[in-house]
Amino acid sequence: LMYSAQDDRGELIMGDGSVADISSKGMRIRGNVPVKSGLEMTLFLYLPDGQDPLFVLSAEVAWSKGHQFGIEILKMNVRERNRLRYFLSSNLHQH
């Protein structure tokens, strides 16, 4: 997973991390660059399907604690959202 955002001063934040929890509405991320709640960001999510990364146009940081944070997905195009739903439905039944 890669994420990018602009902070309060307009500085570009770029980080990468791993997804700890995921749903169709959001995810919990362990990142290498800390972020503040309320920050809006763009995400590139690398799924294990070998295709191009899943693009999340807009997500908001709902909470942040150290290097872990939760995001709510705000904007994604229909194709990406369907791909995420398919990934979730095909992988959640294995547990």
C-alpha cells in the first residue's frame, strides 16, 4: 500500500505500509509515515492478484495512533470499488 496527502502546510506526505484490516468502507493501516486524523489522502492498494494497484481517489483518516491509522474510503470509481468488493468476497470466505 502507498499513500500520499498534503499536510496543513501544503507539504507532500508520502508513505507506504501494510493493511491490517480491510472492508468495503475503509481499512486499518500500519504506515511508515504518521498522519493526523482528518487528513485526506490518496491510496494505491496492491492486491495479490498481480494487477495494477487499486486506486482510492479519496480517503479520510478517521483515527491515528502512532504508525497505525484508520481510513474511511470517500471516493473510488465504480470499477475499482467492484474490484475491491470481489477481492473481499473471494477472500473473506477462507477464514
